[in-house]
Amino acid sequence: MQLIVHSERAGRDFQVQITAPGTPPILPGQTAPAIYVLDGGYDIAGPTGWLLGGAGTMAPAYVIAIGYPPGSPSTRERDLLFAPGTRPDGTIAKGGGGAMFRAFLLEELKPLMETRYPLDPKSAVLFGHSLSGIFTANMLADNPEAFSGYLIASPSLWADPTVVDRLKTVAARAPGRKVFVTWGAKEEAYMVDGGEKISAALSSAPERLILKTKPFEDETHISYYPLAMPAAVPFLLPRAQPIRHPSPINLTREQTQRYFGIYVLSDGRKVTVGEDEDGILLEVDGAPPANILAEALDRFYIHGVDARITFDAGPEPAKAMIFYVNGTEARAVRK
């Protein structure tokens, strides 16, 4: 899903690409984490998050990539820097719009996404690389409560060296926050230095801040970018539990018929259990249908998904079913 979102704070439009997890929330009250990726995620962050969630290496999450509409004037430096900065070659990087861009993220975009999608506001990660990496470091330093996790990749410390001292005190203001700092070991020396200094600043109170640092050997400023999410997000957004891979068993038609019928969730949505050419079919209103496999009498699972279904059956037709999907449990009663 792609949206053009106008920011009153920044006075311009942003292009926002939303990639839903392969197993989005379907149960009453169920939510999912979100990963907010700057620089549009180079168009690979969304597919990467989708694959990682589906593979079971991280909690299924929505990936929200923030970039610019095609053909719009480039305002990247202004948006990501809170003040002009001096590049290593002595030229000046335009800046000064960081506060407005931060307001767009926190006061406009994040509330909009949490209204449109079933997101957990207490489980959100901010991911920035290079200039957006120093923006992410500034967000952690000044607004640590805004996100539960931070992925700071190749931070352009040359643009704002003052962030180091502010990060030294952030642990006391952000207990339990998770931070992943990374860079390519073959980047320019000043970029490596930026990553190392930010990591060192955050190491001042390791008992309060959960920090992980990873330099990618033999990688440059851009070459490691596709590796950053697979390395960081399982740490920042771990699964509630691993996906199970039980062995299916065969049930007779007489045994399976007692599960067939319509059940109702607490929010009024119907759950229909029937059959197709592949076996028992389960359909929840508003979600794609899925075949369920028996692991024991009355106990079923969905292949490749953290989903279990237990029927309250016995010898009679099932009276109810208990769903467990991605850490959330719900009950549906036969209609």
C-alpha cells in the first residue's frame, strides 16, 4: 500500500509505503509492531521485513517506509539534520528542518498509521541509515520514549557531533529500550568513527539500555544495507515464541465433521470451518482462508505460521474453538 501523506508541520508531501506482515493481526484486539524506515528503505526494507516475519526470525511487523514523491525537490538534508553541518570535505550540508520532520513522524504519521492499521504503539522501531542514521540517533537522544527500538546504521556523526554527549545520559531516560548500532567496516574512516563513538556513548549504562553493536566486515557504506535488517530486527522485535513444525496426522471424515460449522469471535466476526480439495479449510471474516492440519485429535495448526487451533469437541460437534496466533489467544463459539 502506497500513500502520499501531506504534512502540515513540514509543509510538503511524503511518500509512505506500507508493507503488511504475511500473517497480519486477525484476532479481536490483536496488534502488531511497526518498523518506521527512513529514506524509503531503499525500496527493499518492506520486502525484507515481510520475508523475515514469514521465516519466523522476527515478530511479524508492518514496515512503513518514508520517502519522497517522484519528481519532488530533494529536501533530505534539511529534513534529517537539525542544523547545518560541515561535511568532511569542508562543504556545508543544508539542515535546520529536523525538528519539523520529527514532528511529522511523531505527531502526524505515527498517529495516522496507528489509526489505519492494528499497530501496537508500544512496539515500534525507527531505522535510519547515514544522514537518517544521525537523525535516528538524535531521536533516541531527545525523544527516547518515542520508539521501543532504534536501528542506527552508519550515522553521519560529522553532521551533528553534539549527539554523543546527549546519548551518554539517555540510558537513565530510556530504561529497557533496545538499540542496534551498525556500520560497514570498509566505510570511510570518519563513518566508522561515527558508529564507534555512538556505540561507546550508549555503553555507559548497559544494565539499563539493551545495546547491540555490529560492524559488517568487508562491507562498504551501501553494500551492507540489505544485511542490516536481518541482523538487527530479530534482536529488536523477537518473536513471542518460535514457529512450531509439528508432524500432521490423518483424521477420518467422521472425526473431522464435528469441527465443521460457523463460530463467532467476541467482536462478532464469523469463523467458518469447512473443507476443500486440500482438507479442512478455516475462514475468518476479513482474512484469507487457510487450510489447517491436525497434530492430534481436536488440535490443529497452520503450516509455516505461528497459529494453533484447539476445538472443544469430545464425541459431539465442537462447541467452541480456541485460537492462538502470534502470541494472542481468542475464543470463538459455535453459532
